[in-house]
Amino acid sequence: MFFASDNWAGAHPRIAESLAREAAGYAAAYGTSDLDRRMEERFNDLFQREVAVFFVGTGTAANSLSLAAVAKPGGVTFCHSEAHVTADECGAPEFLTGACRLFPVPGPNGKMDAQALSAAIGRFPPGAVHQGRPMAVTLTQATEMGTVYSLDEIEAIGAVARSHGLPLHMDGARFANALVALGATPADMTWKRGVDILSFGATKNGCWCAEAIIFLKPELATEMPFIRKRSAQLFSKTRFISAQFEAYLDGGLWLDLARNANGMADRLRAGIAASSKSRLAWNTTTNEIFAVLAKDAATLAEDRGAKFYDWPVPAETPDLLGENEVLIRLVTSFSTTADEVDRFLEVLA
Amino acid sequence: MFFASDNWAGAHPRIAESLAREAAGYAAAYGTSDLDRRMEERFNDLFQREVAVFFVGTGTAANSLSLAAVAKPGGVTFCHSEAHVTADECGAPEFLTGACRLFPVPGPNGKMDAQALSAAIGRFPPGAVHQGRPMAVTLTQATEMGTVYSLDEIEAIGAVARSHGLPLHMDGARFANALVALGATPADMTWKRGVDILSFGATKNGCWCAEAIIFLKPELATEMPFIRKRSAQLFSKTRFISAQFEAYLDGGLWLDLARNANGMADRLRAGIAASSKSRLAWNTTTNEIFAVLAKDAATLAEDRGAKFYDWPVPAETPDLLGENEVLIRLVTSFSTTADEVDRFLEVLA
Amino acid sequence: MFFASDNWAGAHPRIAESLAREAAGYAAAYGTSDLDRRMEERFNDLFQREVAVFFVGTGTAANSLSLAAVAKPGGVTFCHSEAHVTADECGAPEFLTGACRLFPVPGPNGKMDAQALSAAIGRFPPGAVHQGRPMAVTLTQATEMGTVYSLDEIEAIGAVARSHGLPLHMDGARFANALVALGATPADMTWKRGVDILSFGATKNGCWCAEAIIFLKPELATEMPFIRKRSAQLFSKTRFISAQFEAYLDGGLWLDLARNANGMADRLRAGIAASSKSRLAWNTTTNEIFAVLAKDAATLAEDRGAKFYDWPVPAETPDLLGENEVLIRLVTSFSTTADEVDRFLEVLA
Amino acid sequence: MFFASDNWAGAHPRIAESLAREAAGYAAAYGTSDLDRRMEERFNDLFQREVAVFFVGTGTAANSLSLAAVAKPGGVTFCHSEAHVTADECGAPEFLTGACRLFPVPGPNGKMDAQALSAAIGRFPPGAVHQGRPMAVTLTQATEMGTVYSLDEIEAIGAVARSHGLPLHMDGARFANALVALGATPADMTWKRGVDILSFGATKNGCWCAEAIIFLKPELATEMPFIRKRSAQLFSKTRFISAQFEAYLDGGLWLDLARNANGMADRLRAGIAASSKSRLAWNTTTNEIFAVLAKDAATLAEDRGAKFYDWPVPAETPDLLGENEVLIRLVTSFSTTADEVDRFLEVLA
């Protein structure tokens, strides 16, 4: 009953096997091996266009260096008020972009509102040196609240960004979960809707440590080799990342893993909604669930060994909790089993 | 015949097995799992004192964040003129310390001279704001030229650093190779000689990606949790590093691997010195060899599939090469075999 | 009728005379001359305690380096949502602190609410590496909306800061105007209410270029000599700043100048409130006035040569303007005359 | 007898008068006033081509922001080993360029050798991510050793820079002194010889605080408005700088002032060379003199009130001093008088 986070899971056996297989033998270092090159090309197929790919070690690095690639003195990036980049990365995006800033844009359900975005950008008149200047927009798909932007919503944000000449970045720490939830292709959910740079996360979905920055507009990546190296994100044995991606993408494993996570979340959601001791705090469609539980039930679940986090009540819904209720977050993963889910739901019976 | 670099090798089978074993099951993320804690404590034993341990992803990160931990506005770190931090890290130490500087100190055989170090520090009179101020000394063990500092030499450098109140950092990308070459213990080669912070590298010696910053003075590490996170070096599934270290240190595997690398280098050195087509450019005692070869021999070796790098002639020995001679670098690794070495030496027969 | 900003004025004749007088003769450079030392000591008297003083060139530098003095990796400074540091300094505070962040705290009348501040700090639980950590609180006195914090309000903010162990900085770009408005002493309005660091601005109030960072807790200033120099704010002929401060403080000139600015603002306020073509948008007590004018009147004023800025309607009062009305900002200065004010008021007659 | 530094002098009376004249009246702030614009245009005439001009507060800011304008991730700037940017600015160039590095190039007489420069750049093969990459070359005219580059020498350096596609910056803290020494025009000594960006210093030569960055290739300045603002170098009352430049350039005052400084230095040089108690340590042609004095004479001079600095013996001439001799630096300024010089020379009689 490990629902604390999808990064509490380990790695899928096929990922581990791929690493073991690659362990023998020699190959050129620093991203120049045949395997590294092959994996970079693999992403061209995946995205149905030529892309530039840079492997890095953490999701925070992927987000931060994506923004560093388009950084400008005085630059400001627009993100949702609760986005991971601004709330949970200890200032790494600011630090690794050379002190560019993040400007919070509100919006319900963890999603940046296109009109609010437009208004926020409007606060920075072109050439106004005191305010600084817009440099990028970033959105998270799936969001920190477990929701997903629809393709139309992404397109609307993309249109605002494009109208101001700003590149659009997508934090795809849970990219696969969002893709499966929408039934879309990688191309559909990115460049066809205006996304220029993607943090393609694989760690949370069954890898040990595999993150890629995908430049859907390769011309934005010209500075990246130097940006990555001076940020200490160029691995010598890059193969250990490539080998993970090889197994991850092979035969659609990555989508199967996300389908498991989302499917187990569906099973949890159904049970939570059906119980008199719990309800869904808001609707989610991926592998994150926010639930209101009777305190007794939550305590009982913990006593039985369930792992999950208490969650702060969002400012926009101050009256969410009744007496003796608690808000919790549950996250399923590639390795969650139906048995685990059912044991949790027994608590709510 | 892969002698290009020790980071062209993959990972030792026991490292791969350890990762595979750990892949199943759940554990707390971001360095808080039982295994992470256990491995951190393992280093206390290894160094025979209480240390603070921080895992990071690359050797460049280990060096840069070691210095960031002791950074000060206007700070200057003293290093050998050809040290990896100044010559091969694309300015990452400067970038990740918030623009602190590296000041080159000369010295023969790739080793910083203690007197030259003292003179260099003397250029920065206390309180002189224009020059900036000393903040640290860093040395590389084994050095970039394949040599090692003797314990006395480390102590001499340590004494200079201490007399100026400066912390001493050791770049131990090839720590195990140096240790084996000297027949010393980790404690002997570090804090007993004045080393305060160590980049403990394991990647080159048989891991996929395992680097640790060891604070031999734990009180220097108070800022490190934030420094590491904002530099995007805090891995969510830290277990993938810990599991490597577990196998690496278990039963002295790490020293066995370094012994293999150094031993194969001895075998190469003996053959090179004995041949009329080659000679050692200078003496080395670890797994790096710098050799002068007849151009014909070098070409033949490459034709037969040997991988190695041509190397620039050091400025201090401009007359190193005779006519039709070339300087090359050969690096052995944990996985180099006697057969590989012997096939290379056949070229020189 | 120059009401665009107090920095459109030049310098008071006594400032210019002081500079001319000091122009002859020699003195030690870089802040070490007798005059520099004397002026630094002058601030001890002014603040009735021993302070550490650092002259810099701009208000932005004063604010940014004040925060740099207390910066920490992952550090977050709390400020009002519309504070100058976050809205008008092009990211200089972030850049010059090595990428520390500013966290917006709401509050009516341009003033940070002490409870909202407490809640904002509460979002950063001690030791939580992902969020980063609080490092300082900064407030602006007088505020960007022309209001002033009462002594009690400053004390309330100071109490919150102190209870979290955070230093409190005051942006005093219009320090003298606030002091005169409150009838307080410098000590009353700063350290007696919990302020630890002050940007003491003199440029807007009659100097050419004179800004001082006053450390009311001198022990916070230990890094400042290096912070200032590496930020390119150590002037060689520091006397040109000291000579301005000498005349500025001598005989209470600075308070007389602020009294003129505030008094002329009172005269403007009275006229605006009395006219049927205008009203005060909100109450202010210093030299900034925000007024709602009939569009015709605003146009007429401009036609007659009045200089002022149109101002965006604050988000908290979206219905501020009626039909054919406009919001403008008027700023008086040390050199504003009653005649100028009266000519402006004629437009509203 | 103030020979400590040219920045111990105050300001020329005509500078002070200009400031006093401008003190009255109002003008637009932040570099947008008529006077600011007029002065910017004045530089077009001075340099006989269209240039982009940015006023800043200190020479360190001028140098640092010049390099920031052409900074790149991993960027390296080549400078003389003893250049002011690397020896005397506390790391400000590194800090304000976002951690770009300075690479020392040797050369006799304080001048970078064109061949040594070429060799240094050659250490950075294009595309080699580990080393970083060249981004600029900077030379100081007049040099820190009191010498000047001949026009041919500048051209040779310019040719090397251009052949590698690198912008050439000139630190002109003593630009006027060099110009007068060479009898050249500003155009001759800059863009006609390959200089792209100039730190045009006026503070040392009779202003209070007047430094300008001149982009002789204006297309390099596109980022500068934001770079300057976020570095806290945009002054609100920019007029106080413009007014100084107005008087400084008017009627060739600046060249007259430099002629005085250089001429007084000639007088000193002649006396020092003629005395048995002193000699010139090396030849200089501007307002800096390095002299070897009998210790007794140096002590006597100090006793009589002369101000000058002891100077460290350059590493390249370790045997410079005989027994009981000392190396000193003497600097003349715009305000040095023949009487002062003669009183100093009396000591050597």
C-alpha cells in the first residue's frame, strides 16, 4: 500500500535487465556512444519530427536547463502559481538560468488560465527595462493537482505564448500518464499544440534515473551542450541513461506502465467515491488522487501500513473539509497492484 | 584494447546485480530510505570517523558543490594549473559556486607545489577587497598526469591550507587507484593529512553513476542540503546510487577493481618501457599511462582497433618528442584484461 | 508642473556646493578618506547606535546588496506583492543575491499584512529542502502606493520576522518622506521596531546619487566589503557620495526637503479633494498622490505642460474609475513650489 | 605630493560647475533626458561612427558589463595575466557575466602578446564542451604597468580576435592618457584597429564618477538595457553623469587634463632618471611611473608628505632591486602641479 509517491517505486525489471546487459563492453563516453546516438534518434520517431535530445539526471535539471536554453537578462517565465518549478525545486530554475524569475499565473484545477496568462504577460510592456521582460511560458502536464490540460487548453496557452513570441515549455514529469489519460500521441500533445521544449520524464514511471530534454524546435538548443556541461549534468557513462530509455520505449513499455498506474488510480477513485467514509476532493484522471477521508479511516489505513501524504487544503477551496476529516494524496505507480488497492479500500468499507 | 578512458567501461556485474535486486519494492525518496541512510553510515566506518555524505550525479557536480559548500563572495580557490576543475569542467565550479574563481598554482608532475601554493595565497593580503580572498585549496588525487601525491606531500599542502584557515578539498575521481598505489587507508590519505572535503568518485572504477561528497569535517556541510537541491543534484530514487555503493564497497570490491586497473597499467608500463618503439613519457603509478610512441607503432595500434587519445606535449617539457614520435595517453580500468594489454604490446614488439 | 517622479528633480544647491567644495584637493580612494569615515560615523549619531554603513550607487543596488548580505542557498525573501524590489528592479535582487527568490505577500494599501506574512512563511517548513527556506523579510517605507506603515505596523512585521529568526530589511527610497509623515526619529522607525538593515535613500530627496546601506545590526555586514566590490558598487572617489551626504544631513536639510515635498503634496491633495473634476483614489500621507481625474481635466493639464504618469487600476479596486475618468500618479519633490501646485490646481477649478 | 593614484584627486572645477548648473530644473529620469540623449550622440562624433553608449557607475562595472554583453554559457575571456579585470576587481567580471571565466595570457611590459593569445585560444578547440569556449578578448590601454599598446600591437591583437570570431574589448580606464601618449584619435585607437567595445573611463581623469561603455559595434548592445538594469547600474538621475561628460568633452578638456597628467609624469621621469638615488624600473609613457629608489630616499619622501605605493617586484624581473632599494609606483593626475613634482624631486637631489 505504497501511495506516497510514484518515486517510491524502484525500476521495472526490463529497465534493470537493459542496464545489466549494457554493463559489459566499452563505449564512448559523454553521450557520444552508438547507443546514445541511437536513442536520440529514437525520439525523432516518437515525436514524428526531428528533435534535439539532451539527457540529464533529474526532473529539476530538465526543467531548469530547458529554461536556461531560452534565458535572457531580466527574463521572466510564466507558470502556474503552484507549479513544481516554483513550489518544489528550491530555486533551481532561478539558479540555473542565471537568476531569471518565475511569475505566478492563477488558474483553477492546477491549470494556468490562458486569459490570466495573457494578462500576466501584459504587465510587461515591451522594452520596459524596470519590469524585466517575458522569456518563456511553462506548463505542467499532468499537473501537480492530478489533472490534465486538454489538447485545446494546451493549444490556447500555446497561442498566447506564440502571440508574444515566447517559447512554450512543458514539464512532463508525468508525461506518459497524461498521454494515456488523453489517448493522444506525443506529437498531438506537444508541438502540434505549440509546445517547443519538453521535459520528458521517465523516472517516476519505471526508470531509475532517466530524464530527457526534448527540443521540438531544435534551433532553440544551440547553447545546450555548454549549458548542460557547466551545470554538471553531462554524465560520463551516458549509456546508463540511454539503456534505460531503450527498454522504456521498446514495445511501448512506457505506455503500458502508465496505463497500469492510471488504471490502478481509477480503481482507487471508484472505491473512494463509493465509500461513505471518503470522497474525491476533486476530479483527477491520472495517477494522482486527492481524497477527503474521515480521520478515523485515515488513521486506520496508516495503522495497516498504507503510505500516503496529508495534503494542505487549497486556498481556493477553504471549506473543503468537514469536521473530523482530512485531505490526503494517493499516488499509484507502474508497480501498483490491484491487491494493494483493494487492501486500501477495505479500510473504507 | 579500450584505453581511451576508464569511463568507456560499463559497470561491474555486481553493481548491475545490486541495482536489479533493489529494483523491486518501495522505499522513501530523496535520500531518506533505509538503504540511503545505511550507506551514509557505511562511510563513517570507511573513514574511521563521523562524516557527512552527499550523493550527486557527476564528478563535476561533486567538485563544484564541494567548493560551493565553502564559497564566499569574492572567493578564490587554489588548484594546480592543469587540474580537472579548471581545465575540463566548462566553468561548472565557477558557475555552481556563484562565480567564485580558480587560481592556478604551478608544480611539476601535475602536482601543486606547497611553496608555490603558499606564494599564490600570499598574493591575497587579508582584507584586500580588490583582489578578493582565498576560500579553499583543491588537489586531485590521483592527478591528471597519472601521478599521486605522497602522504607527505598531501600533508605539506594541508599545512599551508590550515595556516591560512582554508579548507582543503580533494578531487578523488580516481581515489581508489591512488589509495591502492600508495597502500594507504582512506583515513591516511585524507583527514589525517588535512583533507576536509573529498569528492569520492566511483563511476570511473566500475559504477554506472555513483559519486559522493564526503565532508570529513561535517560542520562544513550545513548548507549542503539546499546547495544540492538548488543545483538539481538531489535524485528522487537515490537508491539507484546507494545500491551501487553498497555493492562497490561490499567485501572490498572497490579496491579489487582499482588493483586490477593499476595492475594492468603496470603490465602496460613494463611492456612500453621494454620496447624500442616506445617509452614512458613520465612515471605514473596509477591507471593512467603517458607514452611516447613511434608514429608507425601508434598508427598500427589504431589499425588493430586500439582506442586511446593523442595528448598535447606539456609546456614544461617542450622537447619531449623526437622525430616521428607521438605522445599518447592510455587508461586501464576495472575491466581491462591481460589479454587486451598483451595484444596492445604485440604492436610494440 | 513636474509631477512625474521625484527623480526628475536635480540636486539641491547645497548638495552641488558641497561637491564643488570637495572637488579640490586629494583624499584616499575607495571609501577610506577622512570624509568617508566621518560620514559613516555621522550615521551612528543619526540612528543613536553603532551602525555599519556602505555607500552604493543606486536604490536598486542598496536593496539588492542588503539582501545579498543575508543570502543563503535556496533562500526566499518575503515582500509585498507590489514592492519595488519585485516589480521594478528587473530581477536585480535575484541576480545580485545569487538567485535567491522573492515571495509575494498580499496586503491592502501597499502594505504587507503581518498575518499574511506569517502564513506565507508558514509555507516553508524548517528543513524542507524542496521549497527552499526563508532568509529575510523586506518592507518599503514609504510604500509604492504613497502610504506609510505606522510604527505599530512595523513592529508587528518585525515581530513576525524575529519569531522566525529572519532579518528585517526596509527599503527607504523615500525614508525621509515617511519619517516626516510620521513625525518619528530614524531610530523609532527602524531598529526600535525590529528593522535590521535599511536602504537609506537620498537621491529622490535632493541628492544626485547618494544611497547608503545601514546595518543597524553591524554583525550582519561582515561579508559586505566583498559583496559590494564584486557587484561593482565600490566607487573610487567615494567622496562624491560622502560630500552629498554631508550637506544632506547638515542642519537637518534632509528633513526640510522632505517637509517641502510632503507639504506640497498636502496642498495638492486638498485641491484635488475639493474639486468636482477629481478625487483622491486612496489616502496617502507622503509625497505621492494617486488621483482620479476626469479625462478632460487630465488632458488639459498635459496640454498646459503638467508631467505625470497614468497609473494602472489596482486589481483590488477594479471599479475605481467611472466613465471618462483616469487614474494618475503625482509626485512632489524637494523642489516643488506652491506656484507649480497652484497652476496644476487651476486646471481642476 | 599626492602620487598614490589618480583617483585620489577630486574633480576638475569645470566638472563641478557643470553639475551645479544642471542641478536646477527637471528632466526625465533613467537616461531618457535631452541631455542624456545629447551626450550619447556626442560620442558618435567623437568616434566618427555610430556607437551605442551606456553610462555606468564604476570602471569595474564598465568592464564587467562589457563582457556580460557578449557572455555565453561556458564562455572564456582572454586577458593579460596582470590585467585589472583579473587582478583587481574581486571577481566582478565573473560574477556579473554569470560566471564566465578569465584566461590569463602572458606578455612583457604588461601587454598581451598576440602570439601567446593565439596559442591560448588554441587550447579551446571549437565544440569541445569540457574546456568551455572562447567568448572575448580584452586588453587594457594604457596598461596596468604604465605602458601603452602601439596601434600596430592593437591591430595584431584585433586580427587574432577577429580570426576566431571573438569580440575585442578595451579597458580604457586611462584611455585619454593613452590617446595623448600615442597622439592618436579615438577612432584610430579603437575600431580602426579592431576594438569592438570600450570602457571609456573619465573618473580617473578629472570626473567624480563618469564611466561609459561604448559599443563601436552597436549590434553587440542589444541586451545591454536589461543587463545594466539588473546589475543595478541604471542611475535614476543619469544627468549627473551626463553633465560631467558634457564638461569633460567640451573644448577638449579631457585631452588637456590627460596632457597635464602625462606631462607631469614626464617631468618626474626625467628627474628620477637623472638622480643617483633612483632610476626608472621600466619605461612608461603615460601617467604611471614605476621607480626604483634607495630606501632612504623613499623614507625621506614619505616623511615630507609624499603619497605613493610600494609595489611588488614583477615575477619576470626578480633581480630588479639592489640592496637597500625599493620599488614604488607614482601616479600623476589632471591636477598634479609642477611644484608638487619638483618638491618630490628635491628628495632625490
